[in-house]
Amino acid sequence: MGFFIELFGLTGQQAMRFTVYGVKYDTSEMKAFATGDRNEPTVYIDRDCRVFVKSMEKGKPCVRWASRVKIQQLASRYGIEELHRAARHVHLPEHVSESGQ
């Protein structure tokens, strides 16, 4: 399971800005992959192979930081080869577990 991230941005396909562990991110600076799943419509990868998943929580968009295990699950589920590479190269902060738990 990823981690909740506070959203500051916009909904839909527009760019979102958010902060996690004090670091600001902007989806316009990431690669976005549409999944076709309305519960997890978009997966984002930043230049450091960190993966974030846009999902819907109670009808509102939220973004979760994906652990290495979650990245591997997403790669298999959606067939996104770039996620397989990200899982091998992602550098998680030391306070984030590999399993996301």
C-alpha cells in the first residue's frame, strides 16, 4: 500500500502538485500512464523512478506513493514495462519500507 499524499492541484487530466515527506512534486514533470482502471486511472513516474498512483477516494482524487512491491504489482497488472524498470531502480527514503507496510 502506498502512502497518502496531500494534494494541492487540480483534478482530471490536468497537472497536479503535491507534497510528500516535505518534498514537492508536479505531475507535469513526470511520465504519466493511463491504466484504464477508473479506481487507479493514472500511474506517474518521476525522473528518479519514484512511482505515484492517482486513485479515487470517496469520489475525490488522491495520490499515493508506491512501494517497490506496489510498483511490481502495477507493472504486472497494467503491463507497463517502464514500471518494471522503476521497481529495479527506485530509491525510497529510509523511512519508507520496501513493502509499503
